Amino acid sequence: MASLSTVGDARGINVGFTVHDRQEALMSATKSSDQDIYPIGAVVGSSGSGKTQSLAYSAYQYSLEGRPVIVIDPKKGSDLSAAFGDACVTYSLDSFAGSSGGLGGSGGTGVCDPLRFSKTPADGINTAVSVLHDVNVWPHGSRQNLEADLQAALKYGVAHGAKAIGTALQIAKADGEASAELADPILRQSRTDPMFGAIVGLDDKGKVLSASEGITYIRVGNANLELPPMGVDQASLGLTQRISAALIRMLVFGSAEALRDRRGVLMTRPRLERRRGARSRRARPADSLCGWGEE
């Protein structure tokens, strides 16, 4: 009937009903790519308003459409795996970057290394330079002077067969294409810090972030993830906060790469990566990026 209200897309998952005449509101997973518009949606609300239930139900519906779905949950101790059912494969950041067991080991695992998950070497190098520039493990005042050298060193290492940031720097350093001042702080931090080691791989082989069919659920677990408050100047953050933010950023970028050309959906919970500039926008998004957060 012409008098009935219309909300949402023509097809997709159910996200609710109109207030007065109870017409279904739908959200498409592919309208953004089909019509070349930004693939971002958000659900906002105060605590207890039902955002988590909405996220779980939406992910489940998208999986029933036969789409790969990745859900990143940065809330410490949260576990939604039971809500997603049997179609869910769950990974914990404890095993991605923990100090023992699982995928973690002692460091340098490179599960979220952009040289591993990026579709092209150029994309991987650009993303690696951006994230290492943001984390900044070099002595004070050295970052700006080393950025061009870092890009050249990574490019040299990749051209000589490296598949991870750490191995690319090791090759470049051994061949005189990277200075100790440039490479050593990165390699040392990767060996000693499992969180940073998840970003900077020290071996070309090993696990890499990927999306299974159905729902892939990535939870923080009990990992020591210290995310900075929203809107805080990057320069004022401590090293642990910079690494935590970088790891979440690489989880988002890596997930988007895993879903590329698969018409999938990437879903997140509060306090995730905000795109902050040209360098941060190099990774192509999934067909849909949906966020559930506090108002």
C-alpha cells in the first residue's frame, strides 16, 4: 500500500520494524558496492540498549545469506561465540599475540603483518610504513628522518623474497640497504613484545589472518589491550597504547583484505580504528563495514 512507510534497503537482513505500521526494515550487505557508495553503517545507543544482541543477530543473518562475516570484538573478557552458533570459528587475541600457546609464541608471529595479508606487495609496503610510523619505536626525533628509508628497505626486502616486515628488514640490513638505527628497534620490539610481534613477522611462514565461510569471530579474550581514549593526540600516547591501537587497526585492515571480492561483511564493536588520513585509507574495505558503539 502506498500509505505504508518504507525504511531501509529493498533487500537484506532484518534490522527492525517501522513504529506505526510494523513494516520490515532491511539492510543490504552489497548496496554500497553495487551503487558505489561508502560501505559504512553504525548502530549507536547507550549501555543496555541491545547493541550486542543486534550485532549477533545481524551477523547470524548475513551468514545465512552465504556471506563470510568477520566480527572483531575488542571488549576485554567478552565472548559472543555461543550466540553465533555452530557456523562460527572463534579466535582469541590471547592466541594471536599471547605470550604462550596458540598462534602467539614469544613474539614475531606476524599474524597481522600487512606484508602477509595484503593482496599486493605495494599495498603491504604502504600499510607497513604507515603502521610503523604511527607506533614509532625509534628514539625521539628519528621518525620523520627514517620514514623514506623504511619504505626503501621494505621494498628491497620484498623484492628479494621477504613475506613479512621482519624478514624484509633483516634482508635489507644484511645487504647494506637498511641501517641498524632503522631496523634494530623494530626487530627487537617484535621479539620481546607479542602484541607488536603480531604486526611484525620474523618468519615468512606461519598463520595469517583469514576469513572462513560463515562467521569468523575475533575476540580480545584476556589479552592486555590498552586502547587509547577517542580523540587523543597520537603523539601523547605511550608505546603500549600505540601498539594496541595499531594491532586493532591491522585486524580491521587484514579482515577487510580477507573479505575482498567475496561480498562479505566486517562488523565491529566500540572503540575501533578511525580512519585518520591518507595513509590510513590505503586498504580497500569489505563490501560492508558495520559498527556497533556507544552514543
